[in-house]
Amino acid sequence: MTTNKANPQLVRILVEDLGISEDDLRPDASLNDTGLDSLALAELLPERLGVHLGDDVLNKAATVGALNTLVEQQLAAQEQQ
């Protein structure tokens, strides 16, 4: 994923904490293909970003780009509160 369009904190979580190669972070990359540990991600998102995405929501995010969109939407909603 081009990191200039991705949430930098999400990229940091995916690369540094979950060990996903930055080269694999294309918007259309399947989360399954990246080897993403969704349980670890579900724990890290609230800790690092204050974003709570349930398992059902994470399971609907089939791609890296979709995950980024969900995170951005949650962050925007939090800012409006």
C-alpha cells in the first residue's frame, strides 16, 4: 500500500508489531495472503489507535485497503464526538 495514503499508525502496527512486509501492503492485497493475525490486530488497534473493530467487522475487511478505510472511518467518527 502506498504509505502516503495509508494511516501511518496502522502501517506501523502491521509492519512492526505484526511482521507484515511493507511491500505486501498494497490496497488490493488480501489480508489472508499477508498472514495477518486478526486476533493480535484486534488487540493492538484499541491500544494504539483507540479503534475498536469487532471480529465481524475485521472479517469483512478482505483487503489491506478495506482495513485502512475502516480504521480511517472509525478515527473520523471519534473526532466528531
